[in-house]
Amino acid sequence: MKFPKGKPIYEDTPSGLINLKELVAWIRMEKFDGVLEGKISDIRTQILITEGEPRKAFTYKDSELLLQDDEAIDSFVTDAMMRVSCISLYNLEERIIKSILLKLFSNPVLNGDLKIFDPSGIIDKCLEKSNISHLNLILDVNNFHFLFYNGKYLGYYNEKDGEFIEDEEKIGLIQNLNSKMGYLYFYNMPIKDFEKLKFPSLKFGEIEKNVDFLIETLIEFLNQLITTYVNIGIYPDRVRKIVEKIFSSQNGLMKDSFILVEDQFMIRQNVISSWYEAVNLFSDFIKNLNGELVKLWGKKLLNEKYTEVYKNYYEKIKNHPELSNLFSYLSPENINS
């Protein structure tokens, strides 16, 4: 296993029992940290995720690498949607993931036969505060990873089984380094430099493609909401100005993707690449809008009108599984909480 097993959320669950699109939306919305895994027989795909973003993915058989990154994720998604795989989801501590990312996205500061290195000197270097370190020891059929963060030894795992050992007494660490056998890769970097690294944001294949339909649906919902708010008749001009003010304060995706003309949003160009980004963007905008309008109308009237628009629109899309799942994030309970 390229990545360690963390705390299992579920393990070896048949993919036919899992709503994959809902799972991906949850991973995105909850900014999940950990490993998503799919398995068919002796072929395994592992996806390393931080803050809800897939950073690295491998498909492999035993120790043979078959696919990686986008191709590996596409393989995972295809197998899961065909209901032929088993899926596991493991939560990992942020410090552990950072030490793994160091190895994936930086170059070793030292590497060579273990016998040429001083084990105690390397361990001391790894235990320096304000640093992040990773020792990768390849020994026969074993591929050990010893992880460190900010002066703390976190533990280790062996790719052979993926079990993470906390190794509080450093027994596994010291015994393996003192063996003077195998080939060692030593990764080390100040935490402040690590935090400047830019990691890729991969996509969940077909799950997050074809978002145009979702964008059009969200635009229609938002426009109906604004029309209802304006037509309430209580300070309509102020409502319009609040909408314009909130939109003008937006940066990035909202401004790049949409234009506002006479109280209605239209697509300028769709630069949103995932369902998560779309729902999160609209959710934040509506929360900001409602947060301003509650000062104008009071909580009771605002809640009544938002709930009315939401329920009426939800009736239109409730039979569309993907839309109904994602629209749950725009429910009155989530927006007006």
C-alpha cells in the first residue's frame, strides 16, 4: 500500500452499496483528510486527499505501478460505478499526511546505502523542531516510511500491509536504521518552506465532469430567489443594491464565471471544474445575501421566503439523484443556520 491505513470510516465495502457521487460531495464539503481506496482482487487504487482535494493517486498490483493520478482516479471511478470493487475510506492525521506529501513532492536531501549513514545523526536531524522529515527505507521486499513533524516522531508504515505503527518507543525506527541494510531516502525541509509548496488538485473523473448542467440549474435557482426577494416589495431598490454589492465584492470564480444584468445572473464563461466548487460558491453567495437581508427584514420573513423558494424549486429537481443530493447543501437548515 502506497499510503498507510488510518482510522477506518468504512473498510472493504462493496461499491454497489455506496453512492459515489454523494461520497465525493461529502469529501469536498467536509474538507476530508485521508485515503480513499478501491480494490478489485489484487489490483488496488489509493487516492491521497487533503482538505477535500485529491493530491496523488496510484493504481498498482503488488509492487507494480499500473496507473497514477488522473488515470488512476478514472480507473477507481469506473470500477466503483460498475459496482465491481470494494471501497475503503481512512482518516489520517494532518501531520502524517504532510510528511507523506513531503516525500511525494520534494527531492531527497540524502540517499544511498544505509550502511554509509550515521543512524543517530539522521534521527537527531529528523527530530529538530520546525522541520518536517520523511525516511524511506527499502529493505528487500519491505518499503518502510518513517514520518516526522515539528520535532515529533509520528510512527511508520510498511507498504507491504499499510498498517500504521505509532512506535512510541522508536523500537521499529532504531532497529531498522541500525541494521545497516537496505537503501535509504532522507527528505527534510523547514515547515515554513513546506507550507509554500503548491500541490496538484486532481478531479474525481466522471463524477466531476459535465458541470455545465449543474451551473445552469444553480443560476436558475439563484435568479428565482433574487426575483422573489425583489418582488416582496419591501425596499426593493435596497435589495438590488445589496445583490450588486455582494457580487462586486466577489473574487475569483464567481466574477470570472458570471455577470449580473438587471438583477439576473448569466454565465460569462464556465471556469468551474467541479460540482463541489459550484455548490460551495453558490452556497457562500446566498449565505452572504441572506446575512445582509436579515438586517432589512428580520429573521422570520427572510426564513419564510427562502424556504418557500427552496421548496418550490426542490420539487422540480427532487427526482434527479445528483441534483437532489447536492441541493441539500442549499437547504434552509444549512443556509440560514
